[in-house]
Amino acid sequence: MPTNCPTCNAGVVPTTPSIKCNGNCKKRYHLACLDVNLDAIDMPTWICHTCSPESITESSIVDLIQKQFSELKKDLKSEVNQAIREAINEQFKLTHERIKRMEEDITTLKLNVSELKNSTASENVKKDLANCQQQIIEIKAVLDEKQPQNVQSSPILEEVVHEVLERNKRSRNIIIYNVLEQASANNSKDERLENEKTIISEILNVTHNSTDPSEVIQSFQRLGRYNKARIRPLRVILRNDTDVLNIIRGTKNLQNHGGFTNIRISFDRTPRQLEMYQQLRQQLETRTASGETNLKIRYVNGTPRIVTLN
């Protein structure tokens, strides 16, 4: 594409004698437009009057700097925009991965539901599962709507959802401590399980006043690996979560039963609940040491609180 001669502003074509400036502008001039002795021109090194050192003024330097700064600003803005786009895309990717893991948790919970044999317990868990699924759907909708503004809050939401799922999964469980284990060498597995089931039934008969504990118990298992140096706790899964609170309240009856004075029963707490409960115990010890009396940890609407006894 032909360029224009800066002197006459006419196009410079190959058929017209011209010369190119070797200075900053790199423009072509008609030889006829130059007011110089053509024989004295050194073609490879010729510099136009605009680019010659004599023509460089303070204003031209400022103009050049401003031009370069403008180009630099434009390039920088482009790079920043690209970095922002990449960061947003990465956050979207991480968020959807978290949602995928949440959905996998729901799938696992569905599988656990399908394994339940008791129809009443199954209906209760399905109802809880539906509530959890609805919470996941609502959280996912919020994340999709608010991204990327609330990208930083998604890990907190994920933690809350996992805690809700975990507490829901444990809501029908109790943990029984100090139930002696029979040596595996002396009894078969079936004999040990039958013996433990009998002991659990006797304990629940004391705490729950149930004439038929089998109507209350769904299943049970020892927690951890066998170690003859310590007694593993028993996790007991009940058929209904309302039985959990009734049994916990009835643990005081064990103190009046000669064979069960060392037995202790608690909720099946999540790691987060255990951490909170431990902090509450430390607060209770601190307040007691400072002189406060008649303090005790009691559950209020399912949440442990330090209360003053009347």
C-alpha cells in the first residue's frame, strides 16, 4: 500500500523517485520535494528534518513519551483483562468441582438409604435426604447466580453443606462406651455379635424403658481396630432419631443399675461438634475455677449450652 509524502501529501509510488527516512518516522519523501542537494544525500543514512537531532524539542519528547505511555497503558489493560478472565474462569471451575463433590455426597447418601431394611426408618431418611437435596439445589443456584462476586464465600458454603449432611447422617446414632469386648480367640464372630446385641438391648431397656429393644435398634458396630489394651466404643444406629434424645436423657438410670455404672452414652458428634463441645467444656472449667457455681452443660434444642442450675 503506497504512503504519502509528508511534504506534499501526495502518494509515493514505485515509479516516483523517493527516499526513506532512517530516523524514527521511517517515512518516504519525494526526491523532488526535498530542498537539499541530491548529490550530497547518503541514501542509507539519510534522516529527515523532523527526525534530525536539531529538530528534537522538549515538546516533541513529551509527545513521544505520551504516545509510548498510551501504548503501554493499552497493552497493560489488555493483559490485566486477560488475567481477570482467567481468574474468573478458574474460580468457576473450582466452584463447579465443589458442587460435583456435593452431588457425589448426595449419591452416597442415596446408596445408604437403599440399604435400610426398615420401611419406617427408610421413609424418615428419605425425607431428610429430600431436604438436603433441596438445600444443595438452592446453594448451587445462588453460586451460579452470584459468581464471580461471591467466589470467595463458596468454600464456606461447601463446609456448611458437608456439616449439614454429616450431622443428618449421624442424627439416628448413639455412641456407647465401656461395653467389654469378648476375646476373638474364644468366640466366633456371630457369637460376639449376639452377645453385644444382648448387652446393648439390656442397656437400652434401662435408659429407654423399651420392652422390645429390637424395635429401636437398626444396627451396631465397633469403632476402630481391635486392641486388647482398650475397649472400642459401639456405634448404635437407631430406627428413629427421636429415640436418641430419649436414650440420652435416660442415661442417669444407668447409675442405679449395678452392672452398668461405668457405661457412658453420647450423641454421635461430627468432628466440628466435638471441637465445639471441647471448647464449651474448657469455658465451663474456666468459669468454675473463677468461682461460678451450679453450672452444667445442657442441650437446648439440640445444641450444647452452659446453663445455671436452679
